[in-house]
Amino acid sequence: MHLSWKEALGFVAAALTTSAYVPGFMKVWKMKPAPAIGVSFGQYACVSAGIFCWLVYGIVIGSLSVMLANILTLPITLSILWYKKKYG
């Protein structure tokens, strides 16, 4: 499989943006019983909706990097939302 430089750049962007959510997820996961988890429910609801739209967009245009980034990121942001709803 040959990747164009554009798709390779997409994979680099995917790795960077997806990994950016991991520290927040780890913080929420560790602090889950705390009454005030320091993330905004509204912010993560908007981010999750946007990630879902990017996933659909990636499917429509057939971009593996866009699909993969959002397939990996969506569960992380949804988990943060779930923890916020349950414990926040």
C-alpha cells in the first residue's frame, strides 16, 4: 500500500490530535469519584459531536487517516462525557 504525502500527513495529525485527549481521559478516569471533574460537559459534548461528523466525513471521502483518527478519538471523548455525567 502506497500512502501519498497528504495521507501520511493525515496520519501524523491523527496521532497528535488523538493522543492529546489521553491525558484528560486518564485524569477523569483516576478522579472518577471526585464530585468536580475539571472538564466541561458542554465542551466535550460539542467535541464528541464534531468528531462523529469528522468520522462520517472521512467515510464519505474515503480517507483512512480521517476515519482512523476519529474512530480512536470518539470513544475517548465519549468516555470522558460518561464519567462527567456519572461523577461530575
